[in-house]
Amino acid sequence: MVLRKNLKGILWILMWALVFTIIMSLTKFLETKNTVITVFTRLIFGSVFLTPFVLSQKWQDIKTRRLPLHALRAFFACSAMLCTYYAYQNLPLAFATSIGFTAPLITTVLAIIVLKEIVTWDQWLILILGYLGVLVIVHPSNFPFEIGVVVAIFANIFASSAIITAKRLTATESTVQIMFYLNILSLTFISLVALFFWTTPSLQDVMLLMGLGALATLSHFCSLQALKNSTPSVLAPFEYSRFVFAIPIGILFLDEWPSLQTIIGSLIIVVCNLVLTIKQTRLKERQTGQENAKNLKQVA
């Protein structure tokens, strides 16, 4: 049962990774470099595409008693979007994706602190080895220290915080509820900021942002379904799959070819993902077995 749910979660997170990579690739074709307006317009169209799902629900299924937690997640998510769009618009796709691979490590640490998840020392070792694979890809000797890199790291911190908050919400809230409050509250936050940074996007950008809004709604749905079926520590390493998608997209649409370091680092990451998933699944099954045995003893 645990293995099946983990596999479902992994499939959903892989779908999220593909859609996310497509979104970030499309941002490079935007004429405007105003990140605030990009996020604002994307949220507007995201809300439009989400509306049919919300209208299909009863108000009793939409209202919530956890508004403060929804607001906190919206703040984290909105901050992550601003930082992420800025980073991907100002850094090469493959490079920005590589920096994004610090997110799984941050998510795992937050899962331990907030969700009290158990991660063994050998799983930590595998996570660190996976991150070394990322360093191989980035090639630290050529590491361009600039504001885009710093912003990308902050994007991962905010995104990991949003993931952990979403995991808390999935215990009581439906997927539509979480998506609805995220869009409404994020749009409220970004509207206040947009008042000070407004520039009117071109018609071409509006059309592109409309597509980004639809894809962003799909991406959010995939991430929530993944969290409903598995835990952040199991899902986090599979965020590395974004690089697997970034390579062909970069070649086909952005004329970016992977280096030897990219190929070697990717292989390290894939192997670490497989080993970590097997270990995490076995640990969950062992814990479930121990809990069942304890319950049987209590009944007896």
C-alpha cells in the first residue's frame, strides 16, 4: 500500500517537473523583464483557468477554518514565484535548474523540523551525494556569483517552505481548496506590489502569459496530488528530474547543449534518486509493520 502511494506521488511530481520546466522555458520568450508583472498576469490567468473547478464545488467544500495557514503558504509561494521567474529570466535554463536542485535538501530539512519525519544518516549521505552531482553540473570553478544566483537560492527556500505548509494543509483541505486560496491570496499580495511596479505588457506577452497561467494551474494540481500520495522527503529528490527535461528543451528551443559535466552529474543524481526512494519506501513499510504489530498486541 505504501509503495503504491509513493509511486503515485512520484509520477505526479515527475509530471510537475515537466510542466514546471516548460513554464520556465517559456518565460525566456517574454518581451517584458518585469518579474512582478509576469507573476501578476500569470496569477490572473491562473485564477481564470481555476474558476470552473471552483464553481463545480459547493461553498461548504470551499470554505476553510485554516485561513492563516493558507495565507502563510500564499506568502511563501508568491515570494518563491517572484524569485524563480527572476532567476530563470536572467540565468541560462540549465544553470538555473541546477541551482534549483538545492530545494530537495532544504525541503528534507524542513520536513524533519516541521513534520517530524525520520531521515537516517545514510539517507542524508545519499542526499549530499546527489547535491555533489549538482555541483558537478554547475562546475563550481566557473560559478558566476551574481544577484540571479542569490535570488535562485532564496526561491528554493521559499518554495520548500510552501511545500511543507501545503503538506500540513493536505491533511484537512481538498486540492481545489488549496489551489483556490493560494490563487486568491497570492493575487492579493502581488496586486499590492504591482501598484508600485506596473508596466503594461505587450499583446504577445499577454497571449504567452495566458498559456503560462493554464500550465501553472496544471503544475500546481500535480504538486498537490503528489503531496497527497507521498511525503516531502520521498518526493524531494525527484525534483532533480527537472534537469532531465531541461536538457532536451534547452537543445530544441534554446540551442543549449549539455556538457560532459552535465551528463556525469545527471547520472549521479539519477542513481541517488533510485537508492533514496528504495530506502525511504522500506523505512515506511517497516514503520507501518511495527505500528500494526503494536496495535495487534494492544487488541490482544
